[in-house]
Amino acid sequence: MKLVTSSQAIPVHIISGFLGAGKTTVLKHLLSQKPEHEVWAVLMNEFGQIGVDQQLLPQDHGYAVKELLGGCLCCSSQMPMQIALSRLLSETQPDRLFIEPTGLGHPAQLLEQLTEPHWQAHLNMRALLTVVDGSRLHDTAWSQQNLYADQLKAAKIVAVSHADKMSAADEQALAALQAEYQPYQQVWRKISMGELKLADIDQPYSGTARKIQPLLRVQQQLSQGEAPPEIKQLPYHYVETAQGYSVAGWKMPKRWVFDFYDLLDLLCEQKNWLRIKGIFQTNAGWKSFNFNPEQFNYQSSAENIDNRLEIIYQQEHEWLQFETLLMNCRTDDGK
């Protein structure tokens, strides 16, 4: 795919956030800071087929706005996004680019796409920004959704919008959220009316060392020197390291069913961890697990798209034995 851009890589900002968090308001304020001599571009993604947000942005000279309608550019086929982005860059040759995914998007997947080798000469990725609605932090049904958590984990900068409308319960929930995500070493900023300075988010993107690999028991069966197969579907295992913390996770097919009490016992038996979070289909229904060293919480959960588990340690850990025990908790046919 041919790109016609300036010789210098363009700074690119991804502004993510759950539905109604205030992403577009933040984007409008950032666009108001454009130097007069520059051209800035915006790629917006609406989940539906009718674009609304584009009409809310400045239409003056110096801005180029393009919408990608229908679906999510983070998780659907990459081709529409690749084409839309290439066309936007070729036609406008902007000095700076903003990308606003749908509130139903997974920004980490978009970031993976835009940091692939063929984009690196053209795009200078900046720190990923996620906007959360501070006035809704007290609503655990809202803030504990898996997608909400995925967006927060991807962020390096978290803008807490509607800070002027936060209640005492919201403030308490914010403190708990910051403590929960402390291993991710994020910068948190309270804002009102979307007022965020460009200098506050114009920080370099720093990717974490992440390896998505086959399950450890599969890797163990490979002959010496044989490369692990490329991961194209579930199940898989990953390890992510950042700022001295080690995060290990598993994503497994939705059809896998686990024995609830065996799984609960296994998780409760682990030692020296900082955080355990998971959601599983069990023989007692869908269950979510949210453990911190002070409290082991688990409850019935809505049906999820897959089984998943994430454990945070502050040191390296040997995971093969744990994964073997985890697989032994399955009650389905084992395929």
C-alpha cells in the first residue's frame, strides 16, 4: 500500500474511552490548539452507519476530518482502516493526526496495527489517551465491564472527565481505580469541559515487552529449537512486563467450561501476587474473579466472548505448573 506523506513521521494520538466519556469534547479542545500554519487530520470511527461526531468538529481551513462508519476499526478487518488512513494521509499530508475509535473499541488492538513495520516510517505514535467519566466511577456495573478495563489498561494517560461533577463516592472509586492500575504506571489528569493541553498528551509512545504465544504446555511439546507457531486464534498465553511488574494472561475459547470449585481453589492457593482478575464459563455459570491481597471477590457474571485470566506479580514467575493445573480444571471434552 503506497503512502504519500511528508518525509517526517507524523505525530499520532489515539483518544479512546467508553461510551459517553467525553472523547469528542476533549478532541475539540485539542484541535483548538492547532498552530495557524499547520494542517491537522482526524480519523473518527462510529459503530453505527450514520456519522454524527464529524459534524461536531471544526470545519474550518486547516482541519481534515474523515469518518469510518460501521463496526470497530480496532477489532474488525484491518483493511478498511488501512485504506481510510492511507487516503487521509495522502490527500491531506497533515502535520498531526488524531484517531478517535468508537467507545466500543479496543485501543490496544488498534495500537498494534499502527505500530506494525510498514507504518513506522510514517507514523510517530504518541502516548495513548483514554478518557473516563469521573462522574460515573461510583457505578460499578459501568466501570467493571471488561471493555472498560481493556481501554484503561491500554492507556498511558488517563483523563478523568467531568471532574467538577464528581461525588465523594466517585472520588473514592477513583482512588481505588488508581491503586488497582498502579502497575501500569499511568499518568492521571482530572479535567472539566474537555480542557486538556496538547503538551500534556504529546508524550512518546513506549510499548511494553509483550509476547503472545501458544499455551505453555503446547510449547513444551515442541522439539528443541522449533519456533512456536504463529498465534491466529484462541487459546493463547501472554506475558507482559513493564516498570518491574510481570503480567501473565490467558485467553481461551468460550466453549471451554471449568469446574467452579476447582478453579476457585486454584486461584486462592496462589501466593505473592498483586492482582488476579478473570472471567470464566464454569459448571455453575459464568463467574468473574477480582482478587486483591486484602479481598477475594467472585460473583456471577454476564456471558463473555471468551474465558480470560490475568495475574500481576512484581517478579518473574514460573507459569507452566500453574497453567497445567488451570487446564485440569476443565470439565468439557478437553478439545
